[in-house]
Amino acid sequence: MVDFLFDDFFSVEGINPNGEKFDKVTRIVAQSEKHGMLLHLDVNTEIYPMQKGDRFLMVLSPTLNWNGAPVSSLENQTERKSLADKFEYIMHGLLYKLAEEGSGSELKVGIYVSYGGLQMVLKGDPACCTKFRHDQNLFLLIRKVPNDLVAK
């Protein structure tokens, strides 16, 4: 079984917070429900539209293989069953920076990942970030969920 690096339900609270204007890309700001993490994520909204109020499940995983085995090649992933079958939007990226902000009880960890130029910043409780390491390859998987579905 796959050991996820992180998973949680998020609600989109804002779009393009600094007034950015990109063709085909929207920067979303979302808050997680279980862990209170703050997410800034660039999404190719030409293929996966997202807007304020959307709710989604996001998983960060080191692999797409159900058995947890590393992905040996990104080729031929369509020919076998994988985690991707359960999600609508998938990106592969590299964790390029881990940063601590604040101190004491106000300490937060920032996880910075580049998905081929689309950026993700996930900030929050250090206890939720123990599985991450610098130069780590990972997959981001997203599936929208109904707003009335209660997180468990």
C-alpha cells in the first residue's frame, strides 16, 4: 500500500491573490480542513478549471503505484492501474525547498515544489511535514469533492 506524504481536503478561498494574470494558469489559495495547512498552487485551468468555493482532495505521493513501488518510468503509465485512476488532475514535480518560518509555537514549515514551472507552496504545522525531503520527486493528485461532503 502507498504511504502518502500528505493528504487532506481543501477549500479554495481565493484566486490569483496578488492580481496575477496568466494565460491558462490560475494560482489558487486554499485552506486544508484536517491539518490547517495553507496552499498556494498554480493550476492549468484550461484543462482543470478551479474557482473560489471549490472543494477538493489533494494527495502528495512519492509514487503512482498502488503497491508503493517507485515509478521506474513515466511512460506506459496509462497501461496499468495506478493512483491516477482515482484522481482528475495529476502533476509530477520536484521539491526544491523546505523552509522554517517563525519560532516556538508559531513555527511553520514551507514546502516548495515545482511542477514543470507551475509552483506549489504548502505551509503549516511541522508535524505534518516530516515525510518531505529536499530534491524529492513527488506526484500531486487532485479530485474535486462535493461541498456538502463532510471530511472524516
